[in-house]
Amino acid sequence: MSQGDVEAVGTESGDDRAAFRFQVQPEFHPIPLGIGVDEETFDEKMREFARAYWGEREELEPIRRFTAAMYAVNSQQLAAEGTVYNALGVFPIGGTADGSHPPERVSRCTLAVSVRDLDNPDPDVSAVGIAETLDKGESAGEIQLVTLPAGPAVVHVAGSRAVWDLPDGEQERFFVRIEIWMPFPGDDRLLLLCLSTADVQDLFHYQAVLADIADTITFDDVEEDLASLGGNVPQAHPFG
């Protein structure tokens, strides 16, 4: 990852519960969640997000307002469910790194990071239990137990289909979701990273994106241990 990466920190104020950190690629653009700010500040942050997404052209003001309103409702719901970070990823596909050949197209995804309560007697035991629970779910998909630099985790890849009833008939769209479920090493909580995209042809690309993010996850004491070693211990990527 480059120097322009965003670092996200998850904390809970008022207690001594463990914080966590991770880094994302510069192609991710954070979407305001409104956590810890008043309604007026949240609305302004959402308007700034819409301006950054659509630009300043005057004729785009109606769609900027719609975008701000739509994302505001979604963000409030995500925050209520424990989401602490939400971002839109815009990735160029194809082309060359030096810019001599432009990208063939642009691919988009969303990344949501949430914290959930979990009866966690031991991270390894919890990871096995998570894998078994996911395997019995309605959309089991592909499930894999992995070991990240910060501890054991579960990778879950699944697809879904959305259908809309429109005046000219049904319209369907397929989505792919890549998740990393990771128990906190010394806390009764669970860290969940969920990357979702409708550009299902880019599944392998986004597997690599999320794998790189997962390798940067650190918790309080784990971060100190890794720092003493000069950074993250080299590990195989979860999707390797």
C-alpha cells in the first residue's frame, strides 16, 4: 500500500475495550457515518461527499442532493448496526501503471467494517464456530479458515441476486460479497469486514484488495508486537 492510504481506528469511548486499526487503498473514499457528530455537521459532511463524488457542475445539484439523502439514510442504518467505517471504492481496471494506456473501465465496490458482540472464550475456537455457523447459513458460499498477522479469521465469499419490479418488467442484478470475520484477541467482540460489488467479473481483483487490507489489521497489544518486529510479519494472503 502507498503513503496515501487511509488508516481507520475503531474504539469505544468510556471503557478500556481494545481498539483496532487497519489500512485501505487510496481508491477508497470514506462515506460519513455521523458517529459522534450532530445532525447539522453530519448533513454537511454528506453534502461534501456528494460534491466530491459528482463534482461542482451546477446542473448536477439535483443528483448531488439525491445522493446525499440516499447515503445518509443508509449510513444511519449501518451505524445503528455497529458499523464503524464505510467507504466507496472506485478502481480503474486495465491500463498501465505509468498512465501510458488508460484504464479499460472503472469498477466500484463498497467496504463496511463493523464491530459485533461475541462470546469469545478463545479466538481460534471462536473462528471455528463462526465457520460452522456460516456453513449452515442460507447462503453458505465459500468458507475458509485463515491465519492473519493479527490472529485467526474466517473468509466468506457468497453471491446474491436482487430483483426489481419495474413498469417494463423485472430487472435483476447480481452481487458478490467477500467477508472477513475476525474475533478480537482478548475481548468479547468480533470484527467484520464486508466488501460488496455488483461488478462480479472483478471478484478476483477484490479478493486481492480485501486480502491486502486484512494483512494490515492490528489490535492494541498485537500492534505493539508487530512494531517491535519492524512491521507486519509476512503471511500468505487469505485468498492465495
